[in-house]
Amino acid sequence: MSGTQTKIAIIGGGIAGSTTALLLAHAGMRVTLFEAKQSLVSGPPFCHLHAGGNLYPDISDEQCLILLEQSIDFARLYPNGVDHRPTIIALPKACSKNTQHLLPRLEKLRGRYAELIAQDPKNRVLGDPETYFRLYERETIERIAKEPFETKPHTPEAWLVPFAKEVDLDTIQFPVIMVQEYGLNLFRIGARLMLSLQQHPNVSLKLSAAVKRVSRQGNMWQIGTDIEQSKTETFDYLINAAGYQTGKIDDMVGLSCERMVEFKAAYVTRWERESEHLWPEIIFHGERGTPRGMGQFTPYPGGHFQLHGMTKAITLYEEGLVANTPQSCQPQLPQTLLEKIEHDWQWSETVERTQNAITHLARFIPSFASADVASKPLFGAQQIPGNDPSLRVAEVAFPTSCYARCEIVKVSSVIDMAEAILDDLAKEKLYTATMPMQTLLEQIPPVEEETVTSQAETLCLERDYPTELAHLCVPKV
Ligand SMILES: Cc1cc2nc3c(=O)[nH]c(=O)nc-3n(C[C@H](O)[C@H](O)[C@H](O)COP(=O)(O)OP(=O)(O)OC[C@H]3O[C@@H](n4cnc5c(N)ncnc54)[C@H](O)[C@@H]3O)c2cc1C
């Protein structure tokens, strides 16, 4: 079968299911995408591309190099969603490591990035490989602090101006690192996928359609949803992309597995006095789960900043990381966390946790203490396959025939994940590859910036977030 007759069911329209739908539909398959919510990419948030894994000093170099390659592919597929502002990595004085620990890995990443560009010049999506990262000593930062702000920073030094002016330089080690790790905008990527999948002739997009029944009759999968009680559709191949709920689908299929689920939240703030200035992202490293856990300061336009603090009073939660049991593939989060996912947040808790996050970052940026709560947090639960909570790279598993279980931990893994699914479809004789993955990716038509922006604003409004979050700090030209 070339693929044109193959009927695919995808359960879950997060980044994993929606990207798979886009690629398989372009490869010629007939795809039905079932999503329980009313729009796509509405699950756990993402704000950072992780093009090199520099936020995670404790993971292996191998995982970082994979994240680099996967991020380059991701940035090529979703250019509307990449925010080209750099990231500054600062190690607090209290940190047991120093910058020198990070340099060998950064050199490896720079070398690999240069090789990838030599293989294909279109891989040059993170700027010049020579300047993938730069180091700045205190004297330079003090000199930059005297420079005026630039409305549109066009040099690395111009990006450093707000950092140099506002960060308490006595709290951090030197040199600091500037790395070409960019932001990701989930509203824009969700918008792009909504626009592409709604129009695609090979895609049947079923929104507000929660899958309630999965069974197998001979070689065919039968799927029933809550909106079409009596109707059951049949498919050749089933893709379980249900995110933190993949275990529920595995249970319907009768599989066994080992996995964890983690609930986390990031806080949305507004810093009135900085509404005119463009900031880089800033990472203040720290030991996860301790009161000094990593602080992440992610800029959006109009003085909006998204904050992470890797402590249990901010991003992480008591009992927020749970594993499944031998009786079920679905790990059980405490009811209080499920309430947040399925219903909403208490405003008092939003204020308390956001204020904790502001205080956490104000240890390094004292003037940031004047920031306010801007909206409810960006939050959600994600799955982590296996039993290692520090895993950052995972793609997909094929635990039974004609069945794929998407298991991404970082969003950039989706293209390798979809490629593995295409290989499995070929193995099952449901698809004959007619072109390499890279050619397939290049054939996907882009969507106009303005259309994406308008749809992304609609998603922000529907989900109760400020519409500024639909925009990039560095608009695409
Ligand atoms: C606070 C936080 C911050 C994060 N930041 C980053 C980051 O900066 N960068 C990064 O790369 N990653 C980040 N991640 C991880 C990232 O969010 C996830 O890896 C990714 O969103 C998972 O995508 P997914 O498509 O697998 O799952 P999901 O986005 O959860 O999608 C699954 C979809 O399936 C639907 N569904 C479930 N069951 C059914 C059913 N029975 N029928 C129909 N539909 C169903 C759900 O409604 C959902 O829309 C972060 C995670 C969290 C929690």
C-alpha cells in the first residue's frame, strides 16, 4: 500500500498528535485526529526550544546533542513559533559548579552545530555556529550596563543591556554565558497546526471528541467517542498521543508499561516598567527540588515574563511526580492536581505561587520585585516513559502491532517520533516511503505570519491568557 488507502486514528491533538497528523497526511494517509478539547496544543505548556539542553547541566552530553539536532528540525518545521532572543546562563555564587564545568559541552554543541550546517546550509537556524555561545566577564557587563537600551537589539551586547543594568552582579559567578537557545511560542504553533489541519483534505479533525472506547476486531482498530455514542469508526493503525493520559488508552488496549507523570506550572507576570524593553531569557542555575532550584525568566512582549522556579513552592508540587502500578498503565495524580487540569485554579493559589516565583527571581533581579500577576499560570501534566525522572529525550514505542505510543518529553522530539512511526507503518506494509523525511518536511506549505498571529490571539482569549502571549519578542521578518 502506498499509504493513500491507509486509515490512521490519532488520539490526542497536542504537539505530538498534531505534528504526526500533519506529516502523515502529507505523506498521503487518511488521518482522523481525535482531540478531547476544543482546540489543538492545549496541554502542558512549552516556552523554550532546548537547542542544546543547556538548562539541564546534569543530563548526558548525548541527550544534549540529540536535543540540538531535534531542535534544528523543529525550528525548520515551525518557524512561526520560534522567538529568536538569546538565553543567558548565570550560575549563582551559591552554586556548587562553575561556568568552566559547562564549557566542554558547549564546545561539543558548537562543533556539532557547525557539522549540521555543513551537511545542509538550511540547518543554520540558530545563528552563526562560531557564536553559538559567548562568555562575558564582570568588567564587560559593567561597561554594558552604562549603554542605553536599544528598541530592537541587533548585537549580542545590546541584548545584554537589561541584564547588565538590573541583575545584582554580586549574586552571580563570572563569566556568564550567552547561548543561542531560543524561545518557543505554544500559541503560535497551536494556531499554525489548527490552520493547517482544518484545511487539509486528508485530515478529519474531530475537536471536543474524547475517545472512550478502543478495541480490535481482526486487524482493524475500532474507536468510539463521547460525542458519537453509538458510532464506531475503524482504522488500520492507531497512534496513542494522549500525553499524560496515554496510560488510559494503553489500559483499553490491554498493554503493560512503566511510566511516570509529572505536574508542573509556570507563572505569568507583568512588569510594567519594562514594557518597552526587550529582554533575553535568563536562567539562574540551581539544584532542582531545593529552595535554590533553577530560576527561569522568559520574556514575552509588553512587559510579560513567564517564570519557573524549580522548587516545590513554585513550579514543582508535593506528589506532583507519580508512577504507574502493575494494575494500570495510568499513573494517578492527586485529586487536587487533577482539579487544576480539568477545571481551574483558585485565584488565591495563583497569586501565592506567582508571588513566590517573583520573589525567587528577585533574589537576582531586585527591581523585578515590583512585577504583578498577569494571569493564571501555564500548567499541565506530562508523561515521562520508564522510571528516570531526569530523562529529557524520548520519542515513541511500538508495544503491539499497528499501534504507536507517543512518549515525547521535549516538544522538539516530535519529528524523530513521526519518522519512527512512518518506518513502523512501512514495516506493517501500510506505507511505501516515496521520499526522505527532510523532503517531506520541505513540502509542507508555510502559513502566513499574520494569519498565525490572529489565530494565536484567538487561542489566548479562549484560554484566558493575555493576547501579548500570542506575539514574538523578535517578530519574524
Ligand atoms: C510547566 C511545563 C513546562 C514545559 N516547558 C517545556 C519547554 O519549555 N520546552 C519543551 O520542549 N517542553 C516543555 N514541557 C514539556 C511539554 O509540554 C510536553 O512534552 C508536550 O507538550 C507533550 O505533548 P504531547 O502532545 O505528547 O501531549 P499533550 O500536549 O498533553 O497532548 C495530549 C492531548 O491528548 C488529548 N487527549 C487525552 N486523552 C484523550 C482522549 N481519550 N480522547 C481525545 N483526546 C485525548 C488531551 O486533551 C491533549 O490535548 C513543559 C511541560 C510542563 C508541564
